[in-house]
Amino acid sequence: MLQSERLASLFSEPLATGGTSVSGAPYKELRYLVIDDQEASRQTLKICIQSMGGFSVDQAQNFVEAHHRIRAEIPDIIICDYVLGSGRTGQQLLEELRRSDRLPDNVAFLMVTAERSYEQVVAAVELAPDDYIIKPFSPEMLRTRMDRLIRKKIFFRHYYDHKRNGALDDALKELDALSASGESKPYRFDILRARAETLLKADRIEDALERYGEIIAIHPLPWALAGQARALRRLNRFEEAGNVVDGVLAVAPNYFDAYDLKAEICCDLGQFERAQQVLQDVAVRTPRNWTRKRRLSSVAKLNGDFATAQRLIEEVIANDRIGGIPIADRIELVRTALAGGDRELARTKLAELATEERAQLSHEERLNIDCLEAMLLDKEAGEKRFERIRAELGRIELGAEALLDAIRVALHYADRELADRLAERLLGGAEARRAFQAMLEIFRQQGMEEHFRKLQRAVAARRLQRKQ
């Protein structure tokens, strides 16, 4: 039975007298995870859960342990303190879990916060917790919040299932049905937001923009303005998008995701120095957000600040050890060192990838490494490696990073025809926006910026012709 359906079956009975809570029996069947760096606080929460009938209560005392617990078994309810020690917060944990797709929508995430942290919790409007509770609180207050939260998860359960399965048209139909139901009143803005975000995910950009506009007309909520900016960006209306994001940051300066969006728009406009500054400023305020540090490293590289890019990716490798050191980070360090002209470091880091370790890599990861090595070998050996790469390119589908590396090595060995063909593939695909600036920089380094822009215009013209 799916998790959402299990919740629905457990809580199928009507609310208890007064309409505020359910009986204790269903709580016995739920799985809980309590995350807090203070043992006394964890035990207090465990006792609260047990007092309402809860039985299966797992615990985590820090950020890394929480990741491992969730990876081992997805709980039904997560109760997480905002302050997790070592400069980490529950909000950062929530962001990483959702962005890495490790936290299904039907899992309830309740943030526990002290009064002094309340503003930071409610300001995180993009990847906000499902609910929050301010310390100190009674077991009855906790139970009231959990009852309300579980009912919401049950209400949206079919929408969550459609969304998880990628059936976005069905998800939108479900939202229409939910909106028309008699139980929709408490979830009015949740439905409006879900509809706009699903339209954006389904690439129905104009429709999404219209829905966000309707929400903003009711109330200019920061998350709705940020959604509007994302839609405008997808329509290549970069100046408008940037102005909207500036407005968001003016009223919600702790909305850290909006800074990331601002940096992306700056990159779209070719303002790499400004993008780097925006990310550097927010990284100071979120020093252990390694996803943001990775993004800052990439932007610094686009800005030609290779020393900063290298320092940041080395910092990520040294500190972000959840699930081991990702091979993508190690490859990125080689890529960054090579871009910065530190060929010796690039060789050293490539040599650290043992033969048996390489054998376990995906086909694409091995191709990434082959491309980088081909640029480090002497001319004869490098050309032989390049011939092998060229033969591989026609056999497998590649992501953006692998294609970028292949374009790089093709230009390195003066195979402009292959570089153009690969660039056209990227420009015509779903990852064109993300890869555009990197492609432009690769061609620019070879003195071929105008050639690349002509290529881009030709691809855009063909796309427009197909639409007509």
C-alpha cells in the first residue's frame, strides 16, 4: 500500500468531538523521526509522541545522521528542531531533502522553533516546512498541529501520487476536483500554489504566469512573486524577472532561494561578476549549504575567477560527506583546475581515481573523465583518446556536463564540425538554458564567440519554424 493511502486508511474515521483531533489508535501505526541536537529535547518530543499513542519513534542528533535515517526508511512524520548545531539548520536539511528528491510530498515535516528563530522559519517561503510550532508547547498543542497536518496530507494524497509519477495533466485535474470539493476551504492557497507550480513544471509557462498573477492580485506573497519571476525567466524576459526578484528580496531578505534565482538571472544577462557577488553574500549567511557553494563555484568559473571556483569545490569535497564524496564533485575539481590552467592539479586529481573505482562509474562519468584526460595527454596519446571518444559519442545519450566536456575536447583537437553538432544538440534540448553560458564561454576561449552566436540563432530559427 502506498504511504499516502496507508495514512488515509488510518485516519479514515471522522474527527473527534470538537473537530480538532483524531483518536490515538492511528498514531500508533505511524513512523516518526525526531531530529534535534539536544538529547533532552529529543526525549521530550518522544514522550509527547508516545502520550498520543505513537510507538515507532526514531531519532537523529545531527544533519548527517538525519540524512542516513531518512535514506534507510522514509518516516510518516518528521519533527525537526530549527537549530541543529555546527551551523546547520532544519531549514537547510529540508531544502537538501526536497531538492535531492529524498522527501516525498506525503511525508509531514513539522519544524520546531524558538521565538527568536520564528522569522527565519516563516521567511523560508519557497521550501517551507508543512507547519511549525513555537517552543515551549504542550503535548495537546503538538497533537493539534499534527492532526491538522496529516489531514492536509490526506486531502492532497492523489495529487501527490500523480505528481510523483510525472502524470502532470492528471495532477492538474485532481487539483480542479479538490478545488470544487466541499473540504477545500482551508487549503485555498495551497491549491492555487500547487496549480501554478505544476503548470510551470509541465512547461505551460504562460498558464503558470497567469496563475501566479491571480495569486498576486489577491495578495503579493513572496513565494508567488518568486514563481512569477521563474516563469518570466523561462520566457526569456530576464529584466522583468530580475525586477520582480528585487521586489521579493526587499520584503523578504531572509528568502535565500530568491538570491539563487537572482544569480541565475544575472547569469542569463551575462552579468557573471554580479551573480558571483550575490551568491557570495548569501553564502556567508548560509555557510554550510553545500548546494549553494557548488553553484557559487560554477558561477565563479564563468566569471573567470578560477581560484575562487577551485577553493569552493575543494571546500565542498572536504565537508559535504553525506553518502561519501560524490564523483561529480571530484570530476568538477579536475574540470575547474583545467579551466584555471592548473594542469598539474588536474592530473593529480584524475590519478586519484583508481582503476577499480572507475570501473564502477556510469558510462557518462567515464566519458567525462576520458574527455578531461584527453586534454591533459601529449598530442599523440591525446588524439588517440579523442578518436575513442568520438566513436563513443554516437552510441549513448549524454547529459549536459558530458556534452560540454565533449565540446571542449572537440575544439581542443580542432574538430569544429563535431563541436558544432554537439552544441546544436544541447541548444535544441531541455538543458539548453542551463548549458548556454558554459557553451558560450568554451567557444569564447577559442576565439569563436560570434560563430557560436550564429549557431544559436540558427537553432532558434529552426525551432521557430517547427512551431509554425
